[in-house]
Amino acid sequence: MQVPVIDISALYEDDPNGWDQVMEQLYDAHSTVGFSILTGHGVPARMMDDLFTASARFYALPLEKKLAYRYGANLRGYLPLNTSTLIRSTLGSARKPNYSESFIVLNELDESLWRQWSGSAMGGYQVWPTEPKEFEIAVRRYRAAMTRVGEAIVRCFSCMVGLPRDGLDRYYEMPNPILRLLHYPALAARDANQFGSAPHTDYGCLTFIAQDDVGGLQIKAADGSWFDVPIIPHALVLNTGQVMEAWSGGTLKATPHRVINHPEKSRYSVGFFYDCGLNTRVMPVASMTEPMCACKPQPKTYGEHLETLLRANYSFAD
């Protein structure tokens, strides 16, 4: 089993044939492996390097400084080691917390969503570290660049679930992108139940991962074995989440994956979860335009789906 490498540069060019070829390659990858590795994505290598540098400098700060930005009632800010446990997962409950620390950046809620979602994990206001001083600007630049990538890729996936190119646009009018800077400390004596990130499938639509050269990201094959995701400098690893799998009626795969800590080296990665609006329904897109019958249970929205899983797997402050 291999992760296909796909050059997506044609998505940004006036080349219909090239666009179709990229879409077809993405379909082949995500209907089988559920993962792909993207090159030609247009995010400058220097921008990615600057973000990794800022991330490493933040995690090198004393713990008490990092705790000043700890998340509370909302999932924004710093998550210390061992504060997330995958209790609610498609692969069952993890036995130990994830041995990783992270910093989460969310969009500010649109005014039209505030009353409904302000008390959720996605509510609140973003906190930003004052050191390193380049942290916030590096994150904002990368997030803006990744939004452009996400917009281009979503149009491919729209065709992949049987809609026109702009068929999913309505669900991304107020998207819910989540950026997560991750640090996996070295773990010399790891037991069988300890992971940097326990086996899981992602909650949302599309996940883009930038990773350093340490390795540790693994995918579960159909036969139950695990294999390493190749490392290509400045490429993006793309995987399908649970919502996109539901939209496609199961054709596109939300594949289980995990992260193993290196015994001697820290690993750094950046996850960009390009997800739809909070009030988007989680069901096959072929049924999303049909009237909902009051006599049947209503499908969950993405926001309800996300809130349920986040509240189960993270320890929020009261």
C-alpha cells in the first residue's frame, strides 16, 4: 500500500485537462487509501519553514509561560501534554492520553452564529502568545495560504461526491478551519498503548498536514497493518475526514491513522483542518437537498458532530 504523490499545480492554472487529471488522481487516492501527498500546492517553502521555527520556539518556552495561553471553556490556545484522550473514536477508546502538546487556532465566530455556538468548543476569542514575537504573524500567513489550497481542493472533492465544481461552496460560505501546531516530544521507552496521537479518523472534511523530517505518521492498511507515510520536504499530506466520507456515501475513505513518538527526537507538524460551516448536515450530499421529514430523526450538523467528539476527548475548564 502506497500513498499517491499528486502535483496539484494545475488547479491554479487555466488548464481544464490538467484540472480534470488532478481531480481523477485525488479520487483514485481517496477512494482507496484515503490519503495523498500534495506537491505544487503553492504555499512557499519559506513560509512553512518560518512557521515551524516559530512553533519550535514556542514549545521551547518554560511550561509556566505556555500555560498562560492554556485553553479553557473553548478549544483555543495551548493544550499541554496528556490533556487529550481519544475516548470517543471510530477505533474505540484509547488507553492513555496522547503524548503531545499543541496550540489551536480557530476562526472567530460570525455574528450570525454567535448565539448558537458561543458556548461551544468553537466559541470564545483567540489567544495569541507574545513570544516568540513572530508566532502570530507566521500562523496568520500560513492559515491564509492554506485557505487558498483548501478552496482549490474542495472544488475537486465537490466533483468527487457527484456535484458540480461549485456544489460544495454553499457549505463553505462560513467555513470552520482549525489550525493545530503539534509537538511530539521524544519518548524513549514507549509501551504498546502510548501514542503521540492514538489511532483515529479525523472528525471533519479535509485535513492537510505539514510535517518535519522526523517521521511517525502511520496509516492503517486494509489488512490491519500500519505503514509509514513518506516524508517529502514541503509537501502536504491530505486525508479525508468523517464528514467528507459521509457526504460521499462512503465512497471516499476516512482512513485510520496514528502518530508514534520518535525515541530520540522531537517531532513537529502542523494540521490544517479545512472544514465546512457549523450548521452543515452530515449526510450523503445526494440527500441534503431533500426536505426533512418531521417524523424522522434529524441528521447531525457538523457543529453538533464536532462538539460531541471534542467534549468527549478533551478536558475543558468549567
